[in-house]
Amino acid sequence: MSMYEWVETILFFVVLLALVKPLGTFMAKVYQGEATFLSPVFVPCENLLYRISGVNKDEEMDWKRYAWAMVLFNLVLFAALFVMLMMQHLLPLNPQKFPAFTWQLALNTAVSFVTNTNWQAYSGETAASYFTQMVGLAVHNFVSAATGMAIVIALIRGFVRRKTSSLGNFWVDMTRGTLYILLPLSLIGAILLVSQGVIQNFNAYKTVPLVQSETYDKPKLDDKGNPLKDAKGNPVTESATAKEVTIPMGPVASQEVIKELGTNGGGFFNANSAHPFENPTPLSHYLEILLILLIPGALTYTFGIMVGNTRQGWALLGVMLLLLIASFAVLQGVEADGNPLLAKLGVQGANMEGKEIRYSLAGTNLFEVATTGTSCGAVAAMHDSLTPIGGMMPLSLILLGEIVFGGVGSGLYTMLAFAVIAVFVSGLMIGRTPEYLGKKIEVREMWMSIITILTAGIVVLILSGVAMINTQATASMANPGAHGLSEVLYAIASMANNNGSAFAGLNANVDFYNVYGSLAMILGRYIPAVAVLAMAGSLAGKKYVPPSLGTLPTDKVPFALWLTLVILIIGALTFFPALALGPIVEHLQMIQ
Amino acid sequence: MKEIRPAILMLILFTVICGGIYPAVVTGIAQAVFPKQANGSFITGKSGKELGSTLIGQPFSDPKYFWPRPSAATDFGYNPMGSGGSNSGPTNPDFIKTVKDRVKTLRDTGVTGAIPADLVLASASGLDPQISPESAMLQVARVAKARGVSEDMLVKAVAQATEGRQIGFLGEPRVNVLSLNLSLDGLK
């Protein structure tokens, strides 16, 4: 790393950590219903929303009702978006006259945005109208994020409350998360992004002349618009000349910011955050990484405040930082070394395939680990073109279950499930009844934690296996050999863990990935979410056990290291064989 | 079923707030405060016509122009309607051959020594407007010969089109290829 890269990387973490406490404190106040500086403006709005939708904000819910409200809300969100995508051609704000989505693609896209995955089997600039992007997709970016945050708040209440069944009110938590946290931060972030050159308009796409016209081979189409093939099966092409190009426009900044802040990741354009209109300068780049990590990081502090000991939050944040920095260091090392096969041709420098010039290599790599450690899935570089070990870093972060900062809310609740398991295992080793945050960990908590952690892994391994014997699934691979396996593994891991990034060479818009992928996203999102709420309900009903001499302190460094080890062992036991066949084999082939 | 009413009404209300009011407010502020950026950072030529966006690269292959990075955009290089990378894996034989061909094209113009990676490897967006200063300097001799101008003059033009690190330390120095070529043609 150059001196400049060291400076920008260190400064980035300083800024991030400096924001954890103020934002974490603010969020704790919001969820506990205390007054904040935004209250004078938003309390009347909030009350109006409750009145119209018939919510009694003082009414508490038990875990079953909380879960039911969450699932029902998500069902309604899904249905609305599905219908909107199927009717895109009939709706307004569609200056490019894009047609409706097919049902398979609409299903996949609607599930993808409702589950906070934002896997995109379509290409934004050539398939989605402004109405779809703004009214359909952007709304889901907000409420799917607020849903994740509400669930983790309910879990924290489970730890805090004693001998009760009530966990709060889903509608209130969801509304407050959106109004007080996501909207104000988005507004500030969007204006900052526009100042850097991210576009924000409703203009029709613009046509400009090319300085030097471009001649290219265009695939010849038959009368029905299908590509023609010659006798050998190769596509028939004809020579064409482009004298002008069409530059897409749109309300990008407003969607860009919530895409990162809500760890959604669905890009306005196909190239996502590598597109110059989504991410034009180094400053916008670091701002976007900050937006990705901001809420998941600050939530650890919110957790600390709510459980009455902020060191509990710092311990979890420490584990997250350790894993993030370790994977960043590996990625930076292998990418800076470049591709040995290209070095033989006289090409000098880092692996620049699929990377932009304007961000430094360290900045690019930091974005990649941030987007996959969280459930964001926006990309500022093409992960498919990373070196084999480099590509294994984002893949591994996804497979660990997105706990390295993690998705907004979902990252922290999965991390808390890991903490419960770590406490339990250490309890067995020292022969004491395991306790965490003053609550006894018993059979029900263990079951729910295991379900939370292993659901995505089981889905990934089974579906990847199915994909390997499905000809449609394997025909979608863009690269031969071990790399093709990595592409499929990455795609399914990304969907099951609600990440949404891709080894994008894989042609994902086929029935196999659209339909099975939707299933993976649904299972990967709702099974853990409901299990977490069930655990919250069980914990809330327990009495408080004051810490004694035999209690394992969970706010100290040894526990943080132990927790890290437990995470790595579970991850390695589950996925090492699959990784060995994909990225590791490819690495050995490359250095031969 | 008590939750069905809030589920439907919350969806409608948040659609109005997050999908209507919020983007409208952002657009209003953006258009008032940063109109140039919000509309795509377009370059207006001497004739008053828009010549392209500083943020969106254009394809160049004529020896008299500085060449941008290879582009893997769909249909043709630097097609703004087909943003994206090659997604080639690092060991893909087709990819290695493509890079070999690109290296040969550069060698044929008289380039010797090591070649900066950015000049022969495709960007992520397929629209990357910039190249590294090293990649620009590598092309000075070719462009000078094709245009019949002095290399000194081109070195100055490259320096003028080079953007430094933002706020002194963020990102990498870079040369905007479209701006550079437009200034060589005297259009800007």
C-alpha cells in the first residue's frame, strides 16, 4: 500500500468509529421513544401515520404477533412490487418505454427487494423505468432495512426485559427506523453525492455525438428479434457504426444513498457503484463505504446502551472490525500482486481487470469487503475478475452469514446468535450454566441460534449441489473450470444470505436462478428472522440472573477472541470443501 | 387479521413518503444547488453544443487520439446503455488471449517496456473516463507522430488534463481521455 492508501484507509476507520457513538446513542433514543432533536418535526408526522393506518403505538406485541406483523407486511410489499413490475409498461415515468418484466424475473426481483437482497437479474438502464426504480424499488430499500432493524431491536428487548411476553410494536419500530434514521441520513447523503457528480433528474436519456465514430460487429436478429446462428452454431454478425451514443439519466442519487445506507445494494445501472454516474469521485466512493458500514456499526452501540453496558457493544464491534480488516488485508495483498499470467505478457501492476482508475486499489478493496461483510451487495469492482484468493474474500464474508457489520439489523441479530452459541460452548467447557446478558441460555435459545446461523449454509450447499447437475444452471457459467463453480457458489450464497452481489459473468436471468434463487432468498431471510423473534420471546419471559463469580464476562477481549474463533470454525467446517474446489484449485492452477 | 390494515396502509403511506416526497425533495435541492452535476456533468463545446459527459468515457482507436482503457460494455466499447465489466476470470484462456492481443496492438505502435495494467485491462463500468498518467505518457510519442506536433506540447496537454488526488490524498491521479482529446481537436 502506498502512503496515500494508508492515510485514506486509516482516516476512514477513524471517521467511522467517531460516528458510532453519536449515531448509536441517537438510535437508542429513537427506539426507546425518547425525545430527540428531530422530535418536534417528526412526532406529529409519526402520529398522523399511526392514526391513518390504525396503529395504537402504546400497544405491545408478543413475539408471535410481532413476527406475524413483519411477515404480513413483507407479503403485502412483495405483492405490490410484483404487480408493479408485471404492469411496468402501463405505468407513468417510463420515457424509454420499457416493457413489463416476465413473471419469473418479476418474482425474483420482487423477492429480492423485499428480502433486502437486491440481487439483480435485470440491467437497470435497459429494463427498469424511473417509476419502477423510484416508487417501487426505492421504497423497498427503506422498509426492508427498517424491518431488519426492528427485528434486532425486538431481540435486544428480549435480553433486557424480564418476565414479560411483550417485545414492542412492529409498526412503531418500523416507522421510527424509517422516519428518524433512514430518511434524514439519506437526505444528507444524497445531496453530498450529487455535489460529487451523481445525477438526480427526470430527463429523458440524452444523445451525444461521438468524437470518433465506432465500428463494431452487431449480432444479426431474425424477424422475431432472436439472434441468428450459422450452421456451426456461432452467432451471425453484421458490421455497424455508432456515430452517437445514448447516455441514461434518472433520479440516481436518491436511490444510491439508501441502497448503501440500508445495505440493499441494488444499483440504478448495471455496473452498480462502479458506474461513474453512481460513484464519480474518490470522495463519493469513501462516502458510500461509510454509508454501508454506518448503521450496522452504530447499532452495536445502540445495543450496548439498551442492555446497560456499552462495552458489550464494543466487544461485538471489535469482532466485526477484526474480521473486516483481516479479509481486507488478504484481498489487498493478492490484488496488488496482480495476475502472474498477465505479468508474463509484460503487463505491470495490480489486477486492474474490472476495476476503475479513480478509486485507489485500497479504496476499491475496502468497498468489496464492506459490501459483502454487510448484506449490501453493491459493487465498485467486478468480483468475478478478482484473483482467485481475492475473490474468495468477498465469498467467505458472505458465507460467514454476513455478520462482519452485517445487514442493517440482520447483521447484529445473527452476530448475537453466534454470541449465544459461543457462550454456550464455553459454558460447557467450564461446567457452568451458560448465561448471556443476565439471561440463562437454554435449549430453546440454542435451537433458535442454530437455526439462525445454519439456515443459509444448508440452503447454499444443497442448492449449489442441485445446480451442478442442472444443465441450465451450469450453462450459465461465463468462465470455464473451477472459476465456473465459484460463480455458481457465489450466486447462491449471495441470494441465500441476502447479499445481492455477484460473480456477474454468470447469466442469472434463467428460470433456474430466478425461481430457486427466489426460494433461497425467502428461506435465508425469514427463517432466521422468525427464529430470532422466537428467541427474543423466550428470553423476555425469563428472570434476570445477576452475574456471579462463575459468570463468563462477555464484554472483555478474551470473549471477543473466543467469539471470533467460534465464527471461523463454524464457517470453515461448513464451507471449506466447497471453497477448496472453487477458488483454491483455481489459485493453484494460476501459480503453476 | 388485525394487522392487515396497517400492512396495506403503511405500504401506501411509505410509498408516498419514500418514493414520492423524498426523491422530489432531493431533486429540488440538487437542481437548485448543483444543477451541472445533477444533470450529468456535460461538457459544452465552443459551438454551444453538448459534446459528452466528463464522467462517461468514449471509444478512441485512431492513432491521433489518446486511447482509453479497453471497455467490455455490451454491443460496443463505451456504450453508455450497456455498462458493465468483462467478468472474465483471471485464468480464463480467452481472457489471457484478449489481453495478449491488446498488448500486441500497443507494441505495434512502438511501445517498449512494461505496460501499465489499466491500459490493457477492461474497467468495471465499461465507461471509465480516465486512464493513469503513466498510460497517457506511454501514448505521447504515437499521438505526436500522428498529429505532427511536438511531444512537449502533448506532455503539457496531458499534465493539464490530469486530476490529482482529491483533497490531496484520496484516490489516484488520473487523466480524463475525452477532455484531453477534445482539447487536442480544439473543440473545448
